[in-house]
Amino acid sequence: MTGSSRVISSVFAAAIIAAYGWFVFELANTFIWVKDPVGQWDHALTIFSSLTAFASAAAGVLLGTAVQTANTATAQRDKAQAEQSQHRMKEIAQNGLNEHATPRGGSAAEQADGMRRALNAILAAI
């Protein structure tokens, strides 16, 4: 776990504990101080609904963070594979040029044929 994720986890844990403490306090306060039975349950339901909304928002944040982390890892892996493929294709093209495009004497037709083979090697690498 990195330092920043530890801090985020600690803050999140503190927020959960604070929310739970507030929920318990408000429920106790509702049933101790509010004397109307209907009002007690209405107040308790309001508190529970607000806590549920908070929990849903927190779950959404955590899920969104996890998804973005996975997307970032996938993008980095794809980038590394593309760089390896690009390097390999560059080597193949360079080898094709070195092998076929180097003038070795002979007629102009033979040199043109070598250039044509070099071009085919490059196109095959792409």
C-alpha cells in the first residue's frame, strides 16, 4: 500500500466511524427526546436514509477509483506492448534495408530489384 492510499484509507475509516457515531447518537437522541412515536420513527428513517446515501456515495467513490486504477494498468501494459512491437518492426525494416537496398554492383535492373525487395520487406514488417 502506498503512502497516499494509506492516508485515503485512514480518512475513509475515520469518516465511517464518525458517521456511525453520529447515527447512534441521533437514534438515541430520537428515542430519548422525541416523545411522539410517529415522529420518532420519521426522524429515525430520515437519519437512516441520510446514512444510506452517504454509504452509497462512498461505495461509488471506491468503485470508481478501482475502475480507474484497472484502466490505468491496462493502458500502461498496452503502451509497453506497443513500444516493443514498434521496436521489433523497426529492426525488421532496418534489416530489410540493409540486406536488399545496399548497392552491390550489377546492373541498374538488379539494383532496382534489390530496392523492390527492400520495400516489400518494409511493407511486410508494417
